[in-house]
Amino acid sequence: MADVTGVQHGFWITLGTLSVLRSNALSTGQNVFRALGGTLVGSIVGAGLLQLIGHDTGVLWILLPVAVMAAGVVPAAISFAAGQAAFTLTLVILFDIARPADLSVVLFRIEDIALGCAVSLVVGLLFWPRGASAALARALAEAYVDSARYVLGAVGYAVSCCTFRPETIEIPQEGRRAAAAARRLDDAFRTYLSERGTKDVPLCETTTLVNGVVGLRLAADAVLELWRRAPGGRPLEDRAAAQRELLVMADRIFRWYEGLAGGLESEGPVPEPLDSDREHNARLVEAVRRDLRDADGRATGTGVRIIWTDDHLEAVRRLQPLIVAAADHADAREAVTG
């Protein structure tokens, strides 16, 4: 933009762009008006100052540290617009000290800042039309799907270890994808926290949604660690019934979190939490009691691991009411504010 327009002080365009650019178009647009208004006020004050004291270098040197201090303190103490006014006044004094000039420096400052603000507004509309909150919702949806798929993959690994030795079974790769999605979620959450302006959703609800992803990954990690130490290679008992119950429960949980992700991304309704499946629990206990006992009638190590795996799945299910409550609260707040 500086090259195309051929302005005299092109760096002011970059300065204006960086000053007002935010992670959503609304905040950028608000900062554009504040920046232009503050620059205009600072330019008027600077023009009046030049008319009042002329080019008296001694007085300008006295006023310079005061203006610099104001430019550094005013944005935080008063407002962004006031900071722009103070910064513009500082530039007017600096330019008049370095090379006495007329009011053209003021006009150049207004022109270049206006161009920089226009660039920021276009960038905000193109890249962040809805801000960091929309990016956070997408990152949450992806992280929940990938983490739930990781849980499903960990249970599939556990089922395979019921028959084969763990060292002969490939570790599920879903863990890497879940970790990558969690890192993207962390970046989006940090951006959301650093974004200026009021948050439509309370921080406690947002944090609950983010922590739900952590709970899923911890459960999957626990299942993998549990079965990596399994002896395996002992197909003496019929494990088909227990294996089937684990896979059915894991798939049911995955489908639920997949529906949750769709609701978060589309800002639509999220599914109701799953109820505890007493019939599933009874069938699993019966399968373990019937199929996974040694010759002396004692529970095998595999049977204990199956019960623990089911308990990890139950812990993942117990997360759902908290997540649903946070998601419903977030949807209600966004609907009211929207």
C-alpha cells in the first residue's frame, strides 16, 4: 500500500496497521475509529501547539519527555484513542525538533494512519470475521473428535492385547493426531484469552470445555499404559463377549463426542449426556465371570484389565454432564449477546 500510494512516510501505514489490527473484524473496526479519532485530536493539538510556540527548540525539548511519557502511560490509564492522540503529538514535536515543518506533517500523519487502518479493517474482515471465539470453537470440535477417536483406538488396542502379545501390536496413531489437535486448541485458547474486549462466555465454562479434551486424552493414555504391560498370548479363555462389550461402549462414547463436536462448531444443540448403561455393565461382569477365570476359578489378569478399561470409559462418560452444562451455558450467552 505504501508503494502503490507513494506516501511520504510509509512506515506510518505499517504502524497504523499493527496498532489497530485485532483477531476479529469487530474489534478491528472499533479500533479503526478510535485510532482515527485519536490521531485527529492529536493532530489538532499538535497544530495548535505549533501555532502557539512556533519553532522554539528549547520549549519543544522540554515538552518532548512529557509527550513520550503520556504516549506510554495514557493507552493503559485512559484509552487506546487517547494513546493515539498522545503518540501523534509526540511525533509532531519530534519532527519539529528534527526539521522545523509546517502543518503538512500533521496531514501526512492523518493520511498514513487512515491507510493503515483501512488495511487492518480489510485483513480483519478476510481472516477473522468472527474473532478468536470462532477459531476456538473449531479447535474444540477438532480436539474432541480426535481425542474421542484416540480413546476408541486405545480400546481397540486393548481388545487386541487380550489375545496377542502387546509387542506384536502396533500402537494406535490416533494419539499423535489427538496431541496435535490439543496443541492447536491450546494456541486458539491463548489467542482467545489475549483478545481484547469482553468475553461472551464466562472463562470458567470455556475452561471446562478445554479441560474435557484433556480428560479424554488422559483416559486413552491410561488404557494404553494398562495394556502395554499385559502378558498376552494366552488364548485359554473365551474373551469374545468381553471384547465385544468394550468395543460397543467405546463406539457409543465416540459417537457421542462426535455429536458434541458438531454442536460446538455449528453453535447448535449438543447431545444429552449418556446414561449409565446398567445392562452393559451386567453383561461385562458376566462375561468376565464366565469367560476370564483360570482353572482355579480366580479372575485372570486380563479380566482385571478389562474391568479397569471399562472403568476408564465410564470416567469419560461421567465427563459429559459437565461438558454439556458448559456448552449449553455458552450457547445461551451467545444467543443473548447475538
